[in-house]
Amino acid sequence: MCLTGCAALPGARRWGEDVTISPGWERVRAAAVEAARDPWVWAPLAGAAGLQINGWDRQVSAWAIRETPIFGSPRSAANWSDGLRSAAVVSHGVTVLLVPSGEEARTWLVNKAKGYAMDLATVGVANGITRVLKAEVGRMRPSRTNTESFPSGHTTSATTYGRLAARNLGYFDITAAARRRITYGLDALTIATAWARVEAGAHYPSDTLFSIALGNFSANFFRNAFVESEGGRMQELAVMPVHDGLMLSYSARF
């Protein structure tokens, strides 16, 4: 990513330059529908609903706190959840810094400012919704420390930053396989953060699943609604190794 961050074909779209604050209601509606169709939105919601059957939500929570199969102890899980959330924030920051935004210094700065402001607004809205729901729902944490179990702030934040970082990958001149591997890593950060909060006794599984859905919906909705031509380069040139040689591929989006 460092080597390809400034490499793009002539005429390619630059990250941040297409941000708009007036997308129109039709586009906002379409963006909401498209975001809701993402499996990372509806599948976690379905999982959270399914966990309400026969008290599975509380049973899984009790087992995770008792056995702590991944992180070893609730205290360790809490520490890991902090670190994993920070890793998602840093990952997003790295993509913002390296993503192509223009050759000229002024253009680069303006585009970076516009794109980063949009991402901060996205995270702010997602975290704001989380705080409102915590206050309104008032679900007791498994640890019985307070009534802020639903939803999970750590998971909402990690998910939103991770999905925004994954969307930024569309602007890099990297292969589809490389983009998938990095995206899988970002998804792993989200899942690990969510499960760490469960083992820590801070949230029930349904709390974190709802937060995964909320973070992904927020990231996709804001990108779909407020970025004119999201998806990075309109043209792509790639060299990939194949059996007994190399394959040169060119693609154009229209």
C-alpha cells in the first residue's frame, strides 16, 4: 500500500474529491436501502434476534466469561478489546494517509480534509446512536457494573473504522486478491473486538452483533450517500503472476 498509494492512472478519481453535502433525498434513500442489504448488516441483526431464543444470549455470555477460551481472563479480554479497537482506528488512519488524493499539495490537502471530515462525521453519528441507545435501553451488563450493555461502543467504533478503511482500499492500485486479504484482516479486527467484549463480561453477544450491524450500516450509508463517485479508480492496470509467466490486465469502470 505504501508503494502504490500515489500510483494511479491519469484521470483516476482521487479520494475525498467527490464528497458532497447535498446528495439529494433520492440518493439518501437509495444509499440507506443499499447499506441495509449488506450481509454485514442484516446477518448480525438476524444473529442477535436468534440469540433471544431460549435465553441463548445469556447462556453464551455466561460460558464466555467462565471459560474465556480466546483471551484467558475477563481482564485480559477487556485490555485486548481496547487494543483491537485502537488497531482498527490506526488501520483507518493509515489508509487515509496513503490513499491517493492528488499530486498538488493544495489539492491533496483539500481532498484529505474533505474525506477525513466525512469519515469523522460517520464515526461520530454511529457512536452518537450507540450512546443514545445505551441511555434509552438501559440493559444491565453481564458484569452487573452498570446499565450500558446495549449496544457495544467498542464494537461500533471498531466496525465503523474498519469498514471505512475497507472502502478506502478501492482507491489503491492493488490486486483484487490483496484487497480481499486486507479486508479479511479488518473484518477479523471487528469480530475479535466484539468477542473480547463478550469475554470481558461487558456485553452480551447480541449487543455486539447489533453494533457490528450499526457500524457497517453507518459506514456504507455515508459513503454511498455523500460521495459522488465512490470506488476509486475508473481505470486499473495490474500485473499478476500466472503459471510460467505474468498476466497483464486492464479494466475500466463506466
